[in-house]
Amino acid sequence: MGKTLFDKVWDSHVISQIDGGPSVLYIDRQFIHEVTSPQAFTGLEQRGVSLFRPSQTTATADHNIPTIDQHLPIKEQLSAFQVQKLKENCEKNNITYYGLGHENNGIVHVVGPELGYTLPGMTMVCGDSHTSTHGAFGSVAFGVGTSEIEMVFASQCILQPKPKKMKITVDGKLGKGVTSKDVILYILSKLTASGGTGYFIEYAGSAIEALSMEARMTVCNMSIELGARGGIIAPDETTFNYLKGRKYAPQGDAFTKAVAFWKTLKSDSDAIFDTEFTFNASDIEPMLTFGTNPGMGMKISQSIPTLDTIDSAGKETYSKALEYMGFAPGEKLLGKTMDYIFVGSCTNGRIEDLREVASIVKGRKKADNIYMYIVPGSKLVEKQAIAEGLDKIFEAAGIQFRQPGCSSCLAMNEDKVPKGKYCVSTSNRNFEGRQGPGSRTILVSPLTAAAVAITGKITDPREFL
Amino acid sequence: MPKDKFVKILSRVVPIKIENIDTDQIIPARFLKATSKDGFGDNLFRDWRYDNQNNPIAAFPLNDKKYAGSILVAGKNFGCGSSREHAAWAIEDYGFRVVVSSFFADIFKNNAMNNGILPVQISDSFLLEIFNEVEKDVNSEIEVDLENQKITIVKTGKSEGFEINSYKKQCLINGYDDVDYLLSQKEAIGKFEKNRGEIFFYK
Ligand code: SF4
């Protein structure tokens, strides 16, 4: 029987298998950030153990940092201390650290790929659930908890049960104005926020193959929103072209050799998945969410499902979600007035996302009722945007262009959406209070966010294309 | 570090009849600025427990004096979303040792067990039975028997088995810790690194 891509990468990293238990899985690369790592360093210290392979861990400060005036000391004391602690821990343990203002600083899942740390065939972990992003390169990448970070520090391994395998095929051609964000929101609306739990998902099909690397990352990024451990896409010419010349990717002969190996990384034609789904690209439209989990999504032109379509056990939770959002069952959201717009995060804070926003707001002004900011995913994204003059386009439209970080994706810093306000967001989670206590999040693609910016209301981006 | 050993637990329960409870609700991001593991219990379910003036919301089960115990019972897909282990620390710090649901998110499940909390996954129908039982009688007790992998509503005698892999079970029963295990494997790990060969350009 053939093997899936996931099997090939996973199996080649299994050192041993505990009877009736998890595998000892070798981790090629780990990323850490300020929020989930301090307790792992403390744990290690308490054991009197030193870091096993410091060169295989890289650190960046991203979750708990301001997105303006990054050259100044962090004002908020607890945040300043947390970031300082990461710096000290890295220095003490010989870990490469990209602090605030460093040219390689940014959101961990934006930085890894753009610097060439993320490579096909690798195992990667980070104390952040969106580590699934890196699977776009054909690596097995998944989020872990702090205890597991400590395991990697101590042994470069973790103990993991092997997930089941799911294949999601999207065939056909995406329509105009339909992006990879819409693809994953569509899949989520079909499979729900727990539809992938226990699985690792391989995405395939002509619509996936046609996506750029950045667009593929958006799809894999939100695999975790399905409850899956991660997503993976077989590496191909698009992948190799993206990696060529990246700072920490193999260079010259080593690159040629690497490509030869990477080409072997695909599912065998007779490989068996535990579950498979197939979708048609032409069925997908610009999408948005109306509830408080990312599975509660619909096509932008549709109405919110009525209560009689929800199974009885879920009715209470469903009503609670709509009440929180201030929406009624059966309501249409097109034309509804919005308050905030956030463009950024490891889902849609890359240069192509910023270009898409610019393509609509260029030469236009944002609506008066909208407060909007764009937070680039990394220093490199920021630099590139400025080089292309995107910052000027945003400014002229009345949109703030900030400095890199996670920002309103999780609102640990000052970038909070006030209670009761609607925020149209290109991030990945619309949980209650995710963007600040009482905030109401509507997840969309960058194109849709840009269309809403101009009209001030929920608007189909295709009106601008 | 080795954890307290997990023995049989007999307790009343605290029911939260909501599905898809994500870790942002269990512990909101603004409380993740601490660099130690202590004290998260105070902010467990913060935004469901307190209003914006920091007054307890009486109707929320954690504030409702009639509920007590070390077993939390919640709707399906518990612990989805962010991988923050702070969620498990908050649950443990508050005093829960068991979380019962009909479905758990993967990362939360690992985080819970790594902190000596037992996630007990049962059928939708048995979960409903527990919710109904507590509604009828808040003093009704549940027994969770890890050794025999069985959960029982004491009063009615109704019970159901639950799954847990035997390694994790032994860890919980004996208070073992994964890091200790991995440290004992260093020789094998070193050997693996040496034998991987040239195709891995990952340095
Ligand atoms: S941008 Fe959001 S999802 Fe991505 S790493 Fe930061 S907090 Fe997590």
C-alpha cells in the first residue's frame, strides 16, 4: 500500500514507538515567541538540564508588542518584561532571537517561510496553533503547548500520537475576486470548526496547485480552525521557485540536491486516506463569518441560517453566538454598516495580501465611519510594501499603516476593538472577545476588507474588480 | 516536573452547557502576560464570569454557589482554538482535575494530560444524561475511575467507558512526566541524528 505525503514525512522522523502510546518524533525546527515559552525555559532550569540543540530553535517577539513606535521601550510593564525575558532566555541558551525592530522580526509564521527556515519534508513545531501555516511547503508542522516546547528544548523530540489522514481536494478554477481565504472559509463552513479534529489534512487538486505560496499558506494556516493538527500541500515548482535564494534555504548545489529530494515528497497514487472530501472551486464565492467560531461562515450574498437548520443539541450555542454578534437568524449581512477594519495576521498579513488591499483602495478614500489599520506580518513585508509605495496608497486612503506584529489578531497589546463594535478582519478567529472584550469579528479576505473600507458596509469585492 | 498521581475521583460537578468552548474563553489573551504558571485560575472563564465592572455574573456556573467539585462538564469540542497551555494551567489552578465532554480539541487534550488533568471523552447521549442529572440534583456525584477507564453517575449507577492510550494512563497514574522519558532516550536520539544522511539540509 502506498504512503501519503504526511506518512512519508512523519514516519521518517519517528525514532521509536511507545507500546500503546505515542511516537517519539524528532523535530527539525522549532520557533518560539514571548508568550508561550517562558515557562518552558523555567521548567528546563528547574530540571537542571541544558538546551539540547539550540541552533534548531529560532525566536521572534510578535504576540505581545505594540505596532507603533517600536523604536521606543515598550510602555506596558508586563509586556516589556515578557519580551525582555525572551531576549534573556535566548541569550542564555544560544538561541537566535529577532527582537523588535530587527530586520528579521515579525509574526513567527510569516518570518519562518520568508527567511527560508521552513522547508519541505521537515517536522516543525511552535507554541502557537497556527504553526500549521508551514505545511504549505510540504512540511509536517503543528502547534504545541508549553510542556511540549520544554520537551523539544530538552531532547529535540516530542511524544505524539500519529493523527489520522484527511484529503481535501479542490478542483477547478476560482472565480474573479475569490481568494484562498475564501476557499478555506468555504471549507470551514462545510466541515465545521471540529470537522478536522484528530486529522492531518492534505490539500490537493487543481485549484490548490494554482495558488501562490502565500495563498497556500493562508489555506494551511486555518487548518487548525477545522480542529486539524495541521495541513500539508505537496511541494512543486511554485514551492521551489519561492524558496530559491531565501536567506536560510540551501544554496547552490545543495539547493539542486534538495529539490531532487523534495520532488519525492508527494502522496503515492495508491495511498489511502482515512477520510476524503472534494469541493468545486466554481462553487466558492467571497465568504464571511457571521458567528463566533470560524466554521460559522457563508457566502457574502447569503442570509444567516435560520434556527430550524441547526441540530437540537447545538441550538443553544448557535443562538448565544448570534446574540453576541447582534445578528438575527435569516438576516443578510450585505449592506450592514461596520466600524473597524484590521488587515494583518499570519493568515493575511503578507505582501500579496497588502497588494490586494491596495488594488481596491488605490485612488479612493475609506468611508468616514471606518477606523482601519494595516499591520504587516513582518519587517520584510513592511519594507517591501514601502518599496512598492503601498504605504502611500494606504495613507492617501486614510488607512493607518503600522509596524509588524500579531496586533488585533489576538489583541494582547493595545490594538483592541471596543465592546460591541464590528471589526471586519483578515485574521483567523472570530471567538467572543478575541479582538478585545466584547468585540464582534467578521472574518473575510483582504479583497473584501478593502471593499468594506471604501463603502463602510459589507460589500462584495467583485463590485470593485 | 512529576505531577500528583491521579487516583479515582469522586466529586460533584460544575456543568457548562456550551459547545465549542475555545481557549480564548477559558483564558483570554490579555491574561497571558505572566511568565510563570501560577495564578491563572483567578481568570478562568474571565469574560463569562465577570462583567466589565468586574462584578461576578451570578448565572455563570462558576459563580453559582449550588455547583461545586473537581469535575468540569462541558459541551462538545472543548478547548478548540489557540494552543495556549495557559488554558490547562487555569483549569488546574482553579481546582479541576477532570474535564468531561463529548469531544476535545487535540492540542488541549495533550496540554491537559501534561498537567495532570484527565480529559474524559464520552458519547453525546451520556453527556446529555450527566447534564440532565445535575439539573435535577446538583448534589449528584460522578465517579471517574482511570484504572478501569470508567465514568459513572453514582446515583443512577449509569456508566460509560472512555479511551486513553496506555502510556498516558500510566503517566497520570504514576505522576510520570514526558520530559523525563525523553531525557532517558538521548542516546537513541543522537544516533538518529547521525544516521539521517545527507538529504537533510536543515542546519
Ligand atoms: S497573527 Fe494571530 S494567529 Fe498568527 S501567530 Fe499571531 S496571534 Fe497567532
